[in-house]
Amino acid sequence: EDHQIFELLTQQVAIALQNLKLIKETRQRLDEVDLLFDFSRQLSSLKPSEIMSTLLESVLKTVPNAQAGTVALWDEPLALLVPQAALGFKDNERMKAITYRRGEALPGQVFAEGQARHVEEVDFARDYNLPAENLLRYQEATDGRVPICSLLVPIEAGDTPLGVLVLDNFSIPAAFTPEDQALITSLTQQTGLILENARLFEAASQRAIQLQTLAEVATTITSSLQVDALIASLLDQLSAILPFDTGTLWLRQGMEVTIRAAQGFEDDEPRYGLSVALEDSRLMSEMIASGAPLNVGNLHEDPRFPAHAEHPRLSWLGIPLIIKGEVAGVIALEKVEANFYTAEHIQSAITFAGQAAVALENARLYEDSMQRTLELNERTQRLDLLNQLSTELSSSLDPDDILHHTVQRLHQAVDCLCISAILFDEEENAFLHVEDPTLEENLPRPIHTAPLFEQLRESLGVFITENVQHETILTPLREFLEARKTVGLLALPLATGNELHGVVLMHRAGGRFPSGQIDLARTITNQASVAIENARLFERTQTA
């Protein structure tokens, strides 16, 4: 009976102890759940830059043997683990200055493997084989102490590695328990999910901003119908969508590309108009052949860039401008950082380039249309002027009246200061008959015979000079020209067949006579020549 009673008592005690253990474990689990809920609540209202500090603070409060810790995240462009938070060290900021390559030292190894590691006794020389400058930073950060024991847990979002959490103990080996590791793993998993959600939210927000900016930019550039103004504004518009340190707009002309706009260089202006043959540029040739963007992460490592040249900006991105299936130009961007441009950057650049190409083509078509309209208007005005002159000339047989009508129409056709109409008599003496504006009284009056008249009699062509002072054949007319402040001169013959009836002089203050105006003036004087010949024939008939 005593044995049975004793056995019963021991069973009850065992059950009680088991219940106590279960209660303790339950309380511990509840505490962990409370911790996770509280941690989740804190992280839900934080920015990604603050999440790491909150994680580290929570872990150091929860794990008693964690005397110091660091949280590092992977920086893809730099290809480095970069500490975001550090606590418990003598100089936390100095500890944050230590970066790790993938597989380098314990943090880099745990990040690369994706498995938590409890290092019960740290062999610092083996486990932290770092460059000299980072070893010096570590010594300064810890005041010369090295960790005895470390617990390292990767931070992941699904299968994507994001970073690593490092906890150190400087006093005892094997300071961390499996329960510590399990709790920290739960916290890092939750952190990874929150970081990924924050990243996705930020990416979505940035994408929404980019799309809105693209829409605004598209509205702006498509509203511009002047090619030169549009070209000058494209890089400014692109800077609102895509970051770059320097930008260059190349436009294709046959087998050459020419810089039409540049931004970010110390010498932007001298670059305008610089041309390069396609055969001399592998980059341009490749893009024009493929029609696809070209992203160079590091110019120093790319054989298409001269090895001897200095490249202060390492990243290079080329985006083709495609019009009607052909590459019409290239936008080239540079950034100081290596491997700067991402797939998202390239997609935004492609969208912008498509809009820019359409805007350039529309502006070119508009300018071509306006030019054709202007030319048509000019031709219409010329025909109208010639028709009016023909009507006026056909209604008169008076040479002076014919010259008055001719000079008036010439003033409409040619930009000049003054027009002088000269006729020759039967002895080939020159007389000024009509002038507009009138500088002489009692017209007609004789003027000096000049070698110019003989030259026109022989050639029956046009004489043009931009400076009458340089022409010796005008020497006898020097006083006549000076009175009219003539610098440039256009002389047109009034001739029919091989007979020179007279000369029309058009005076300018300087500059060239436009070729279109010369052609129109020649047509007017040809009509006047026929009218003058008819008038003289009529006069001879009357006198006979």
C-alpha cells in the first residue's frame, strides 16, 4: 500500500511538473506571439530606412545574450552588403562603414548560403578575413574587442535574399540557444516580408509617378510643332523621368550621326553640330542595326569604349529614336555610378523615346507642310503680281508709263532702298527716266555712260555686287550711287533679242539679294522689255 501511495504521489508530482512546463512554454510562446504582433505593429508604420533599426532594437531587447548587433542589406548596384543599423558597439557609425562582398566573412557567407548560422566560438582571423581598411574600422568600432560567439540569420522575402542580421557576444561562447535562433528567424522572416511589401509599394508609387510624368511630358512634347525648339527641350523633359549626369541627343543624317543637343557637360555648346560616321562608332552601329537600347554597366570594362580614355561616368545608356521602323537618332545618357540603369529605367526610356520620335516626326511634317504652304502662297502672290503687271503693261504704249508700273511692281518683289530705270536713246546715250523713291527732278535726265552698260549690252545677263566700291566698272556712276547710299547693287537689262533698251538698277544698303527675288525681278523686267519694244515700234509707226 505504501508503495502504491508513493507511486501515485510521484505520478501526480510529474503531472504537475509537466503542467508547469507546459504553462511556461505556453507563456513563452504567448510572449513570442505578443512580441511578433508588437514588432509587426511597429513596422507597419515605418519607412524602409527605419525598419532595420526597429528590428535590431527589438532583437537586442528580446535576446539577453546579444550584446551588439548589425543589420546589413544587399545593394545590387554596388554588389555589396551595406549595414543599415548597428547597436551595442563603442562606435556604431564606424561599424556601419564596413561593407561585405557576397561570400566575404561570416555576414557575406550567411547571405550567400541563405542559412542561419550559430558560431559558438568565433575564430576572428578565419571568420573575418577582411581588407585592411575594414579590419581597422572593425577594431575602432569595437575598441579592439572581437566577438566570442555570433548568431547570423539571413533576411529573405520568399527565395529572394535581402540581407543579414548579425548578433555578437563578447563574453561567453555558445551564448545563443536554438530558441533564440527560432525567434530571430521569425522576426527576420517578418521583416523580409514587410521590406518586400514596402519595396513593392514604393516601386508601384514610383511607377505611378513615372507614368503620370510620362503623360505630362507626352502632352508637352507633342504640343510642340517646331523641330528646333522640340530638339532643344527633349533632354530637359527626359530629366523629369530618368536620372542622368550627362545627356546627348544624336540625330541621323544618312551614314552619320550629329549632336543636336547636349546637357550636363562643362562644354555643352562646342558639342553641337559634332558629327560621327556610323562606321567609326560600334555603339551607334549596333543600335541602328538592332533598333534596341544598349546598357553599358561599366565603361572601363567594355571594349567598345577606348581603354586609354578617361571615363569619369561609368554607366552609359543609349536609347534609339525609331521613326517608321528606322532609327532616326539616339539619346545617350551617362551616370557616375556603375551599373546604375535598371530594367525599369530602360522601359521608361523606351516609352519616352517612342513619344519623342513621334513628336519629332509630327513637327517635321508640320514644318514641311507650312513650308509648302508658304511656297504656294509666294507662288500665288508672284503670279498675281505678274498678272497685274501684264494687265498694266498691255494697256499702255508710253515707255515712261511702262517704267512707272515696272518700278512699282519691282518694289513689291524685291527688298531694296531705291530703284532706278534707265533707257538708251538711238545714239546709246543713257537717260534716267523713272526712279522710286524720286531723288531727281526734271526727269528724264542724262547720266554718265559706264562700262557696266557695255557689259550688259554684250552679256544681256544680270550684274550683282555686294559692295559697289569694289567694282571698277561702276566708277563713272560713283557719285550717282553715293547719292542713293548704295552698297549692294542689282542691275537687270531691259532687252529684247540682242537689243538693249535700258537698265534697271536696284540699290541695297548691304547684304545679298535673295535668289528668289532676283528670279522674279528678271521675269518682271522681261515683260517690261517686251512692252517697251512694242511702245517704241508704235512710236516709229506713228512718226513714219
